[in-house]
Amino acid sequence: MDYEDYKDLISELPFGKQLKNAKYLHLDFLADWSPQLQELVGMIKERMSIDRASNVIKFYLFEPKISLLYYPDFFELPHPELQSSITVDLSRGKIRKHDYNGSVNPPILHRKESLLPPEHPLIEQFQRLTEAEEAEGLYANSKTIGFKLNWESLLAAKGLAYCGHKLVRIQNQPAEQKEEAAEVQRHKTAITRCQFSKPIQSLIEYGLLKENVRLLDYGCGQGDDVNGLKELGYNALGWDPVYRPDEPKEPAEIVNLGFVLNVIEDPIERTEVLQEAYDLSKSLLVVATLVASSSTSSQGRPYKDGILTSRNTFQKYFQQNELQHYIEDVLNTSAVAVGPGIFYVFRSHSEQQRFLSNRSKRPINWERFSRQLFAVRERPKKPPKEDPYEKHQELLDDFWARMIDLGRVPKREEFGQYDALCGAVGSANKARRLFVRKFGEEALANAFEQRRNDLLVYLALSNFNRRVPFKHLPVDLKTDIKTFLGSYKQGIEESQRLLFSVGNPDLIGTLCDETPFGYLDDQALYIHRNLVQDLHPILRIYVGCAELLYGDLNTVDLVKIHKRSGKVTLLVYDDFENQPLPELQTRIKVNLRTQSIDIFDHQALPHRQLLYFKKRFVALDHPKRSEWEAFSEKLRSLGLDESMGFGPTKEQLLELLRETDMRVSDFFPETQALSNADMRMEQAEHQ
């Protein structure tokens, strides 16, 4: 069965709950109306070893995917709760599972009659219930009613309840007293910032926040982010229910919902706030929350689905994949992980793909590239009377930098000074020929190959969870795909081969062994995050899959690529660049096979793990490599060498230093800083 036949069979089904992007129906009746689709579902279950119960199927209308959903009390309850879901990508055989057991506010099902065949005996009963609910105005705002507590709150507000599948009116009853809820002091969670919050930093780093782009900081607290952005010339405004309640909540291109959901103890309100923030966003919603780690349980006492701290503030610590599922369930769209607890939700498919494509590009150091090329270029035997480069150096440098970045000759709309360039040298192609004459064809060929690899990595990662239709791609990305890969179909096929290679542990191990940089042991390859872009494309995809689950790597220092276990470990140290022996703060283990993340807080452990010989993990041209090599000699004088594992803990090293003549401050500069501070305090006391 090909994809067109698959879509035709779905459209021919005479029943099913039809939404914009999908069709839902009860699985028990699929065989009677479409034996072909039933055979397909049975084959998928067998091949993917799916043994979980399911009774509702979701057919995606614009991509080859299905979801198997389980509502245990479909016929018994008027609005059954979703217990589990399994989504299968038919084009790649990938599955994604989520369990709603334990969720305080799971999704629920409405309009059950639409999921049943036309002759089913219960359709009339279910239809009467839906009509009664519509008459009471329960469907007037359908954006958040798809969750259990939201629906129950709406019923209570209207004085309604159920008797079987009948809607009945009940006597007004006094609201329950929620003494514990009154203890929660949300305003105390607003902190004073001395730097931009992580979600705002990410927007600036990615260039998404521009001076002409309006940003609304929803739940801005004391407003430090907004004030700082305004000082830099950005168009920012903030609203907060405590600190800025009178400021307008107006639509904006970008809405930042930073560390708001995690302080809301009411799951109903939490869902409504997320939906409202999304409705206010014209282009992009940024959602950020706290994430759970190994030390989360010690932060306070259990309360609802989070904890209550000693300051009577509530905190909900999300798992990374839990937060993604929550956002996607509420907003019915995809969310892109950009960091731990930080997700982007784009309004436009093409803008989302543009972002993902740009994130897959290798950054090119044009200044270094130019120095290398100018050093080796050959002067023509008879230089022209007037060298266009001498006359238009800055213009040509800008054009060539753009050409190297794209790997091809830029179009008019891709270079702001295109007309000036044509006026100076005749045409863009003549500017290209000038480049080749000065630097050689190989330089441009290398840029071509680099951009081609970037596109293959992008296509592999962008199709990791779902197939992206070609029409959703921005125009410039479509051009690149045709230029470098021939066609979208060819690019998808080649990128899929690379993606499937990620699951081959022998190949991953071989590629790790052949990588000419980083530190290699029997189990894994360790590299600094800045070297990920220099890896073989398959290893880039391997790490990129972890990045899709966790978020961008700019918050970590080292990446550990496990050779055989299908895992990537991300390591965060205390001031990696400046500390001679950085302390491990956080370890994040990403399991690509189970698509799960575990975060371990090493600061909460009694013994501190140090990083030795850190020059091993960075590039050969790292500006501090020689300085770090000199420090390595001091380590060797203590009997330590690069072949050791983790090395001594901080406590063990301090004890070793006490037994030698080595100065502690040479290894731990903060010790000297503390000593100097003590001396100043002592001098002040004597004055």
C-alpha cells in the first residue's frame, strides 16, 4: 500500500471524528469498514511488537502516521480519560510512547458518537448527551475543555453533573475550602535577576529577537528581563498578576512564558495560562520551566503534582519529555526543545523548519578562512591593470562570506548589497569567478560539501519525529535542497540512510575510533560541545538526536558519545574555560533508544568530581590550549596522567597537595581569592 492509497482509504471511511489534521475512530470497528487499513494496523503492531491495549486510532491526514490510544472506560463514562498513547511513523518505523497514568489532569474524550459507525446502537445516546452539553454552552470555548480538571471545573461552575450519560443539574453547593492552596505564595518565586533569563538569552543568541520584533513577557515577575531588553533598544513589554497587573496583555510576535507554569499549583489554571500565552503569540511562544533532577525530591514536601518549599512557594519540576508532551497535548502542535526545560512553539511550519535548518549549519569562521586562503593564493603572472578586489575589498569580502556560508552564489534577496555588487564587478557570477581566481575552486567545493552535509543532518533530524511536507519549508531552504541534493525525495532518502545508521553500534564505535580529536576510551568519545559540528555526519546526527530531546548544547561543556549503548551524556562544569580543574555540576544522560532523559545533580553529592587534562577535549587551535598544557605538567608531577579515569575527587586531591610542596592556590585559584578576602577583612578590623 502506498501513501496515496492510504489516504484514499481514510477518506472513504463513512465515520470518524474529523479534525483539521487528523481523523479519530474506534478501533474495534475498523475491520468491518476497511479490511485493508485493519490489516495495516495489525502488521504495524506485529512488526513494532506493540502489545499495549488500544481502542481508538488516530489517522494523520497530511503525514504517514497513526496513533493508538487507550481509553479504558470508553463506553462506560461520558468522557473517558486517555491512559496511554503510541504514535507510529509509518515511513520510518519509529514509535513514540507516553503513559498518562498518575497524571492529575489527563486528556479526555468528547463527542464519542462521532468515533462509532453509523449503525451502532449507542450513537443516539451519546448524541443526546453532546446536544445537551452544547445547549448548556459547554463547548463555547473548546481550547482547554479537553482536560479532565478543566472540564470538571466548567461543569461545577454551571451547576451540572452526570447521571450515566445524562447531563443533570445539581443544587448549588458551597465551594470546597482549600486551606493548603491558600498557603502558596506565588509572588515569592519572582527573583531579582542580574542577567537575562535562559529563555531570553536563547532568543538573543538565535537572532530571533530583533529591534523591530515585539516581545511580551507573560508573567514577567519584577520585570528585570523587560527592563534590560528595553535598555538595549528592544520592543518589550511585560505583564505579571502581582508586580505589573495593570500592564496590557497584548498580542506580540514573541511571547515568553518563562518559569510560570512551574509555580502554578492549580493544573486547571496551568493549562489555561499555557493556552492564553499561545493565543497571544503571533509568531513564536517560548515555554520554560524547572526540570527534575536527582536532587529534586529534597527541595520540599510533596504537594499536589509538585512540592511546597519552606517559603510556601509551589514548584512543579517537569521531566523534559513530560513537558514536551504537555505542551503538545494542550496546544495540539509540535514543540522544539532548545534547552533543559525550554521549548519553542512556532506558529508557522516554515519558520520552524528555518530554525531547525539554521541550527544544523556549521558556523564558518570567515576571518580565519580568509587568512588561510590569502596566505596560499597565487598571484597571477600579469596582474590586471586594476584589481577589482583592491577597489571593492569590503563589498567583495561581504559577498564571499555570504557565498561561503550558503555554499553557492547568493540570490538577489539573499545579499543586501546585490545591486551594488553588480554595479562594481558586473554580476554575482563574475564575483564568484574572482573568488575562484584568488582562492581556487577547492575552497568553494569544500563549502559546498559542508553545506550539503548540513542539509543532510537537518533533514535527518527534522524527520526524527515526523515527516515534514516540502510545502512547509521556507523558500531559501527549498532552493538549497534542490541545489545540493537534487530533490527533496533524494535528500530524504539519503538522510534516512544516515539516520538509520545511528542505530548501528558497530558503525558508531568505528566512527568514534576514527575521530581525530577529543578523548577516546574503550566505552566512549568525549569532546567539547564546539567540536560537535566537526564530527562525521552520522555522529552529528547521533548527537543531534540527543539534542532534539534535551535542547541545545550551548548550556553544556562536554559531550560523551557512548559507542554501543545508544546513549549520549552531557556534562556541565563550573566555569570550564577559566578553572584549572572544573567541578562537575550536572550530568545529563540521554537514552536514544528509549527517548528518555535522566538528570543527575552532582553538586548535591558529598564528594566533588574534577575534570583533569581538559586540553584533551578541545580543538588543537583552542586559544588556551598551551596554557592548559603547562598546567598539565603540574598534574603529571603529582603522578597523574591522561590514562586515568575520573581521577581523584577534590577532597582526595587537596589531601595529596598537603603531602607535597605544591601550592593549593595553583590548582584552586578560588582558595587564594578567599585568603585575600580574609586578609582584607583582617586589615579592616585593625583600622
